[in-house]
Amino acid sequence: MLPGWLILLAALLYIMLLFAVASYGDRRAKRELAPRSGRNFVYALSLAVYCTSWTYFGGVGLAATRGLEFLGIYIGPILVFTVGMPVVRRIVSLAKSEKLTSAADFLAARYGKNPMVAGLVALISLAAAIPYIALQLKAVSDSVAVMVGGTVDPPSVGAAFGVGLPLAVTLALASFAIVFGTRHTDATEHQDGLILAIAMESVVKLVAFGSVGLFVLFALYNGPADLLAAARENAAAAAALTYETPMSRWVLLTVLSAFAILLLPRQFHVTVVENRTEGELSLARFLFPAYLIAINLLVLPVAIGGAITLGPGVDPDLYVLQLPLTQGQPLISLVTFLGGFSAATAMVIVASVALAIMLSNDIVNPILLRRRMIAGGAHRQDFYSLLLNIRRASILGVMLLGYAYYRHIDSDRGLFSIGLLAFAAIAQVAPALFIGLVWRTANARGAILGLSLGFLTWVYLLFVPSLGGPDHSAIAGEVMNFIIPGTGLFVGPDADILLNVTCLSLLINVAGLVLGSLSRQARPLERIQSGIFVKRQARWQSSARGIGTGVSVGMLRETLNGYLGTERTARSFATFERNAGRRMGDDEQADMALIHFSEQLLGSAIGSSSARLVLSLVLQRAEAASGDAAFLLDQASEALQYNQGLLQTALAQIDQGIAVFDASNRLTVWNKRFRALLNLPEEVGQVGYPLINIMGRLSSRGDLTGDEAREALRRLRAHESAFPMVLDKGRRIIEVQSRAMPEAGMVVTFTDVTQRVEADLALKQANETLEQRVAARTAELTEVNKALRVARAAADEANIGKTRFFAAAGHDILQPLNAARLYATALGERMPADGEDRAFAEKIDSALQSVEDILGAVLDISRLDAGAMKPHFTAVNLGDMLKRVETDFRPLADERGLKFTVVRSSLKVRSDAHALRRLVQNLVSNAIKYTISGKVLVGVRRHGDHAVIEVHDTGIGIPASKAESVFKEFTRLDEGARAAQGLGLGLSIVDRLARMLEHPVALSPAPGGGTVFRLTVPLADAGAETAPQAAKPTGRLPGQAIAGLKVLCIDNEEAILEGMRVLLGGWGADVHVARSAETAGAIDIVPDVIIADYHLDNGGSGVRAVVALREHYQRHVPALLLTADRTQDVRDLAEEEDIVVQHKPLKPALLRAFLNQIAIFHRAAAE
């Protein structure tokens, strides 16, 4: 379970994301003159709005009880977009050419632009959408209830949120649809932002559902085989897997889903209205079925996993959410919830926009127009905004109707059953659409009768019972059994109510369509429109020029201004004038061509039936409508003659030769290019000239042999692939291709490909030589690459060897060097302070210090170059770090007589505390070393979200020309060599540390002389905890403080132990030595402090030795770890056990300070 506020926040953020994506899509569309190639993918993905919460939740619920039956509603769409793609293309083409905006508009245009047909389709679409919208709201409500309370308990959910969640979701989605779906009145203009948001939601729900499916397969079970084995042992799962869906059910689901994928308002909108190019359909033909297959691959595993894991007490529709919730995976549950929320919101948004266009264009607008509320000129200018407000109100009304239905249906009703109810409703539109595309006699009376009877049957037998009304659905089974007796399919205990009602309603629908159409003759406009839809014909507007109408151009322009706006009307009229090649004054009489153009233009905004009604009112006002029907009928025959001439003109402009032959292979249509390419005389260009005679002419003049002519004739009749014909003794090559005509006959194209063939031959010859050159070059490159690989391997091996050498040498060299410093220090302290021998001892110690510095620098560079030093980033308090730096370098600065100032800072930065301190120490050490007199200043500036650490000095300075070279190893300036000793490794280490930490370092001349180094470090988060700073020994205390301190030294080197005994014994300490923890434990003392080397014999370490001795003594003995290993890992290991770390060679002053602190602590404890 998750808190209610988190679910609400996630849903709100997701809706805000939809707003942002849609807004971006609209802005991008305005900037681009042409759609991007990615638009094809967006279009294909937007079709997946078909996959609603029914798919997301209901499919799993059905699969949990009926196995593979859920796939039935996807077989239909896959068949439509593969096998039935020609039908889809035809519907899209007709809608584009007629500027149709919805399924209601499409059917109204087919049946003579009849407003009653449009209104009925809009009403049926609304009735189908209401259960579908309610399905989405139920899915969202139930899923939120599960996420918050673990069970479906709507009252508790409402209490959790303080408001009715379904109502809040309804209003939020209505707002989104209003903002991005009603920006203009022209419904044919594309909603780019809306479609981009829907495409994004398709990706979201696929990824989300896939995540829970993979979780079930590979987290709950060890793959599909393991899940299947568990399913066989579970009764519910085994029943689902073995469930046999009747064939009649498969057919029913396939047919209903095939109708729904085209006729549901949202599907018609995204498939037809939002389509732009043929390329979008071509990609959708493959991508959309692939999407349907992908999102359903994991439905059955989730259903079976839920049945096994959750048992019968959980609603199967909610397995998708309950599975990760019960397994303690709230993140997967939240992602899955957003996927289901996405599936629901996508459907609701697009459906509401599509329905709003239908309702406003086909129901509300005709009513207003018939009442002449907006026919007068005084109100016409306000209709543009009124039309937008009508659509906005329609969206809100549709959403609230869906909410009301959701509140009244049975809360236990499955999502799958609600969805099928909507499918059965929209199927009532199918007979009028598909029969209207093939049967020319179908007319508006038949369409109205069929739609009405089928819809009323659905309402009475399915919709009313779903609201809790009387259930008379058994009537359908009895009637169907009477019509088709003896099958046993429609009656009995296993009878499918949905099958019975769907079959009966569609049967009544088709009967009404046929009988109503046969009851009267089609009207003139119905016959013209049927000719357009049943068999494509060209338009007739050009032949209608000059026919008077009594309506002026100005009156027509004024009418369109009120619906489309002044700007769009002016732009459209300018396009008409440009295409017509003439200018039109406002007082000029409009001809029928302009009337027809205006009707199509107005139909894009208010629908074809409403557009026809508006223009009828305009014509009646001008007393010009009385002869309209007769004129249209007369123009139908003129259109055929005109279009034949238009076709001939178009063919003459084509560069290819084209010839059309009838079923008897006789010439019917051709262009001049056809005769020119084949060099045929004029007598060949006669209607009825046989194809065999044309081949005979080519053979007789020697272009083709007899066999070649017969083979060409055979290939043309067989419509095989394109083949070449060689003419003029090889000087010309003509590519010939034939295609069968829809009725009978064929069309043949002739293309001159001589230049292309010659170019291909030249290219082939060039390729042959090119292949040889490429092979030679490839061989050379292969040898070079081989040599480079060998050299690279050798270099890598050398680098690894160098790193190993330095690591080994570092330890081996530092061990005797550490012993030498111990003896030198002990020797110096035993000699008189003013003696000559004391001076020699101090010089030896200084020389050893120099060797230590050089060796340490070389080892640091080696580790940095080899990548052995890994940063550990934490929050670092610059104030503490700079305090440490000041403490370290104050004595050195005082010794050189320099003014050393450190400006403290309260800033926290994100860095490696140890590496950052070393970097700053190197910069400060460099500044003090090369400043002969003056001052050194260290401070911090804040610059945005970074801190800039600056080190200023008044030293010898660095020329700008040397600003880069000083960071290279062993590079020293001449002035620096005279000012101080060294090898030039300090700034090289600075550069490597800065690059490792990704802290840019820069230098510049300081005003008045000297140098300024700037190190830029990112600031840490305000609440971040700072890394603890290692304790710094306080000032030097008298050696007598150590007197009597019991010190246990552990080292595997006898020389080191002897040196420690001599040095510490000279300080008055009671020193005991051992080579391991075992021998140290045998010494009969409890030491005050332990000093241990990190590397001991037999793989032992000083850290483990200290831990073991503390357990042996049963007390926390202070400890110091001496090591030549400077890695962070060793430091972290020691800090975990509260052990102080000092590096070899040992600095006696630091050791003395540490022991003094221990001694003071013991004295204070004793007192």
C-alpha cells in the first residue's frame, strides 16, 4: 500500500507531463513548414489508443478465467491493418478528398449529406463511448483504491483524498481535452500536440505493463517454464489454461473488434482525421500490429501468476497492481499504476474530442441553424467563438455522462463486459458504412431505418439491463433460434447473450438498410454521392463555372467569415482564385464551382450536413435554391465528359508512355509519349487498335524477333514484372510494365531507361576496379591496425610493469629509509645542541627528508597515472580544512619571515577530503617556497554553485608563456631553481590530483607581482554531512611528558624495531618490541600505546594485530599505524578501528606529538 497523497501527486504530475508534451507538440508544429519523418512513428503509436485500461486490466482479468479468449479483440484490428489495409486506405482517401471530420460526417456525406444520418451516427457513437469512458473511470478508481488501501474500497479511497477521485479525474481530463482539442474550429486541422501526447502514452503503458510482466516471469518465477509448471499444479490456473472458447465467441470478438478499430470515435479520429501521408499508413501497417502483439505477450503470464499467488479472493482485473504490491515492490506498482492511468486517459481524451466534433457538427449546429438562431448577419460574426464553446461544452458533457454511467453500473461488473457492450453499440454503424461503399442503391432512408432499428435493439436488450433495468436479452436468443433453427447456438444454458443480441441487432440493421433503400428511389444528391463513394470519380466544379446562383461572392465570403474567421476565409478564397486563374469581386455573382468549394470548406469546420444546411439557407435568401437539385443532376453527366478530357490532358504531361487496353487487348486510351517512344505511326493511335498488331510492327521493322515479340506479348498479358525492350539496334532501351485494371483490361507503361542502363554499366565497371582498390587498402589498414595493437599491448604491459615496480620499490626503499631517519633523529638528540656532530646529524636528517619528499612525489605520480588512487567524494568543510592548512604551514612561513594569512570560509564543497587537502597543501607549500619576501594569502570566493579556492603570493611569479609547462613533471623555471631546491614535481602532482577530482586549476599573474592559483570546486548540498577531519597534533610538548610511557612496537623488520627502541628510549619511554601480534601478546605488560607496521609477515597486518591485542588486553589501547601505503583504502580501514595513521618515512616530530597527547591523556586520567 502507498499513501494517498503519493498516488494523487503521481497522477497530477503525469497529467502535467501530458500538458507539457502536448504543448511542445503544438509549438513544434507551428515552427515547422513540413511534418518531420518521425511523424510516421507518432501516428502509428497514436493508433495504440485502442489499448485502453480494458487491455491493461480487463485483459488480465479475462485471461485469469478464460485463458486466451482475451486475444479475440486484437485479431480483428490486426486483420484490418494487414489484410484489410486497402479498405482503410480507401476510407482515409475519401475522408481527405471530401474534408470529412468524423464517422458521422463520413456516413452523412455518403448518403446525400443527410443530417439525420449524421445525427444518428453521432448518437450511437455517444452511446458506445459512455460505457467505454465509464470503464476507464472504473479502472482508475479501482486501481487507486488498491494502491491506497490494498483492496477495492471506494468509500475509503474517497476519504483518503477528501474528494470524489473519479469526478476529479473526469474534470482534469476534460480540461486537457478542451485545452488541446478545441483550439480551432477546423476539425480537419491536425491536433499535433494531442497526438504526440497520445503516442507518448502508448510507450508508457507498453513499458509499464512489460515491467510487471517481466517481474512475474523472472522475479516471482524462474522463467516461463517454471511458471507453467506451477500453473499445472494450481486448479484455477490450470482451468484458465485449458479453457476452450467456443468458435462462435472467437468469430464474434474478431468481427466486433474489426468494426471497432475503424468506427469507435477515437479510432476514426486518429486513423482518418489525423492522417497526413500515405507513409504514415504504410508504417502503421506493420508497427501497430506489432504493438498489439507486444503488449499482449505478457498478459497470460501475469494472469496465471496472479491466480497462483493471490488466489480467488482478489479481483483478477487488478492482478497487475496486486502482484507487485503483495511482493513488497511499491516502485513497480507505482509504475504499473501510471501505465494503467495512461491507458485510461489516452482513450478518454481522444474519445471526448472526437465526440465533441460529432455532437457539435451533427446535432447541436443543425438544431441552431434550423431555428435560424445564427443565420442572421448580426450574429454570424460570433459563431466562430460560439462553435468552439459548443465543442468545449460537448467535451465536458460527454465526460460527465461517462461519470454518471460509472456511478450507476454494478461496481462488480468486469471491465471486459463493459468494453464489449461499447463494441456491440458501435457495430450498428458498420452496415451503413461498409454496404454503402459497395452498394450504389443504398440511400439515406435505408441508412436511417437500419441505424435506428439496430440501435434501439441494442439499447433495449443490452444497455438498459446494464443500468439495472429489466433484462429481456433472452428474446434475442429465441428470435435467432427461430430464424436459424436446429443449431443450438442461441439457446440453452451456455448461450452467449452478447452473441445473440449482436447477431439480432445487426440482422435487423441490415434488413432495415436494404428494405428502406428499396422503398424509394435515391435522390439526385444521394446518387452523386454514391458515385463518389462506391466508385471514385473526379469532381465537377470546373465544368460548373459560369452557372449563375443569385448569391454574390461577398455574401458567401461574409457567411464563411462567421464560421472560419476572416483570416482563414481570405486565405482559402485566395487559393481558389489562384487555382481558377481569375479574380473575384465581392459584387460578382458566385458560380456553382465556388458554391461547391465553399461547402467543402465549411464542412471542415461544422460537418458536411451542417455545411449543406447553411448554404441552403444562403441560397434560399437569394431565391436561388429552387433549381439546385436539377442542376446537380445535369452536372453529373457533364462531369464525365469533362473528366475524360481532364484525364487526357494529364496523360499528355507525363514523361512515360501510357497505353490502356480493354479486355480484348485493344487500345482505348494512350498518350503521345507512347507512340513517340515506340516510334509508331499515327494510324496506330486509334481506338480499338490491337496490341498484337503493335508487337507485329516492332517485329517487322527489326526491333524485335518473332520469338521476342511473342514473349513480350505473353509477359504483358500475364502482368509479370517489368522487362526491357531493346529498340533501334540497341541504341534505346525501353522498360515495359503492365498492370491489370480493376474491371478488365490492363494499363501498360513505357519508360526510356537508356541513360540509366548506361550509367549502371559505367558504375559496374567502376565498382569492379573500386573493389580491387578497396581490397588493397583494406589489406594495408589491416596490417597497420595489427601493428598498432601489438604496440598498444606492449605499451600497456610496460605501464603495468612500471606501476608494479614503483609499488614494490616504494615499500622496499621506504623501510630502510624509515630506519635511517629513526637512527639519525636518535643520534642528533643524544649530542650536545651546540656541537659540530649535532650539526652533522641534522644535515643527515635534512638529506633524508629530501629523499623522502622526492620518493613520495614520484610514488604519488605513479599512483595517479596508473589510476590506483580513487577519490571518495563527501561534503568537506572548507573552514576546517583551511584551519588545518594554516596550522601546518604557519611555522614554515614564520621561519621564512613571510606574512601568512588564511581567510576562513563556512562553505561546504563536494570532494575527496584527503586529496583536496593535499592539493591545497601543495599549492601553499609551493607559494611559501618561492616567495622570498612579502606575503602569502589563502582564501575562498563563491561563484554560482562553485567555490573558488585562491592562493596568492608575492613571489617570483610565472610568465604567461610558461603557464602550461610548469604543470609538467621535472619542469622548473630558472628563477625558481635559484630561489629554492626541488625537482619540479609539486605542480605536476597538483595537476594530476585536480584532474582526478575534476576540479579545474588555473594560474594567473598577481597584481603587483607574484602568482595566483585558483582551484574551482563544486559546492555540496546544504544538508550534507561533512567528512570528519583527522586530528592534528597540538604544539610540541617537552619530551619529559613521554617519560615512563609504555610503548609496544610491532614490525617485521629488526632494523625498524631497533631504531624505535633507540629513539623512543631516548625520549624516556618504556619500549617493548615484537615481530607479530602473537609474540606481543606473550609480553607481560599492558601497553599505554601500540605502534604497528601495516605489512607484517605471513600476510598479517598491523590493523588486525591491534584489534587482536585490544581483545587480548580487554581494553581500548590507543594505536598508531605506520605504513608506506598511502591509498585511501588503508586509511579507511584504520579509521574504522580508531587507529591513527602516519606514513613512512616516519617524521619524529609528528610521532613525538602523538605520544605527548597519549601521555597527557593518561596523566589526566590518573589524576
